[in-house]
Amino acid sequence: MEQEEIRQLWADGEDWVIKRQHNQYFHRPDGKYGDWKPGLPPGVVKPDVDTLFDD
């Protein structure tokens, strides 16, 4: 079973929390709880996030 990993970053003028689970990304604004949105936040590209998760 693969664990979920969570990282934080700044993009498009806002702090974001990004979760990687089963090689898929989900995001939501930092400090706001609720459902995770699939994919990456606006202004974020996959190579940058892969670096953030040490891939």
C-alpha cells in the first residue's frame, strides 16, 4: 500500500497544499479544509512538483 505524501508550495499568488497518492496529485488552498481537487493548482507544472516530492 502506497502512502500519501503532502507538500506545500506558493504558486499563482497563493499558498497551496499538494497531496500525492498512488502517483496522482490533488490540491487545495492552504488553510482551507474540505475536498481535495484532482490535478495540480493553477500555475504549477508536473516537473516542478516531481522535484518537490524528490522524484
